[in-house]
Amino acid sequence: MGILNASPDSFSDAGIYRDESARLRRGEELLAAGADLIDVGGESGITIGPAVDPREEIARVVPLVEHLVELGALVSVDTYKAEVARAAVEAGASIINDPSGLVEPELARACADSGAALVVTHTRALPKHKLGDPRYADVTEDVKRLLRARVRQVRSLGVEEERILLCPGPDLGKEPVQTIEVLRRLEELHELGLPLLLAVSRKDFVGALVSRAPRDRLAGTLAAVAHVVARGAHVLRMHDVAEARDFLKVRAALSGELELSPRLRLEDELRREPRGRVRSLRTAKEASA
């Protein structure tokens, strides 16, 4: 799942994709990099600003959804607002990725009415709010308990079980140590019997471990990817799609999961860096020194 931010204050992509055309190109890049689906978000989860008006959020995400669907892409929309969810599915979105723990139950009805899938996420924090000192007697048990309750709720609102995915909510209402504890015990979430979506890309818990800013957390993110895949994650929500696919392909080859052709060879043009690219890298390095 490639991440396409359509908000100007994303913790990771703020200021890079400033207008609709840049965001459209980014969506196309994610598909070319091998994303199986695109997750479009029109409101950042950062807690230092107010919530986005639903009309503004719709204006940000709907053109992207329509364009990506025209390209044949499977599209998810990251929102907790029922009004935005309805506009998104009308534009062709197949999944609503609700990061709020269903703060607006009407959002589940929007999925039920349209047949869209729904990602149910664990968090004890309200949207755009940060829990100052989150405390759990057992954070993993809390994840399981809340997700079970929300699954019962969304099913009562008409969402079919085969259209529900679960996310344990890394960093959402959790300190880094609490997120890590949940991920260490990720296998326990399989007892809920539904597919698991993991959003570990560039997360705070990775930054806390490696002391790096969001765009410098790729190595830490891939370590987290290795961990959650080994424990049965079904969907990975990623910023760096090409790198994640490369990582998983080599991992699968070495583990024996990927069947190899006896004719596997490295193409000659890939044996060394092109001269022009080497010069560009050298120039960039000298300019930054």
C-alpha cells in the first residue's frame, strides 16, 4: 500500500507535493514502483493543528481518487470522517482506512452501503489529539479488546466480515515502547481472525530507536517490515514502495519462498553505475560539503 499524502503538513512529506499535479505524479510513481494499492490521505495525523474541514478534505482527495481509479488502481482513502468516506467511495475508492478507531460510526455505514472495505484501527486518542501519558495494564490485550469491540460494532452497522481489515495502530495513542511491545506480540492478533494491515513506515518508534528524522528512517523501517512480515502481516502501508518490494523480494529468494529461474543473471548495464550518474552524485556530495 503506497502512501499518497494530499495534505500540506504531513509529518513525512510536508511541502514536497504542494499541488494537485505533483500529487497525481506521485501517485503514478507509486504505481510504477510496484504498489498494489494507493492510500490517499487528505488530513495529516499530526496533533499541532486543527482538523481539516470535510469539504476541504474532499477537495484534496477526490480528484486523486478519480485519477488513480482511471489508471486501474485499487484506492484506499485515509479518513475518519463519514462525509469524506462517502465522497471517496462515490469517486471510486474501494477501501476506507479509518485511523480513529471509528470515532464516527456513520463511516462504517458508508462502507456498508457501498461495499467498500474498512480498516479498523486501534487507538485511544481522539483525532488530532495526543495522549499525554498513555497507560495500559497490558497494551497488547487492550489492542485485542478494542479491535474485537469495533469489529462487532461495524458488523452491526452492515460491514461484511470479509471486508474488514485490522490495524494495531503503531504510535497511535502509544509511546514508542508500547508500540514495540504490540509488534513483538503481533502474532497474538491472528486470534481475531482477520487480515492485518501494518503501518510501520517512518514511524516515531523507529525514529526513537535510531534517532533519525522521518525521511532518514528507511533502514529502520525495513527492519520493522521484516519483523511484521515474519509474523503474518498481510498489508504493508509504505512511503518507500520500491525499496520495500526489493527488500521483500531478496528476503523471499533467500528464504526459499521465491522460486528462482536457473537463468537468473544480472544484466550487463546494471553491473556498474552509469558515468553520468556517478558525476551527478559526486557533484551533489561536493555541493553539500
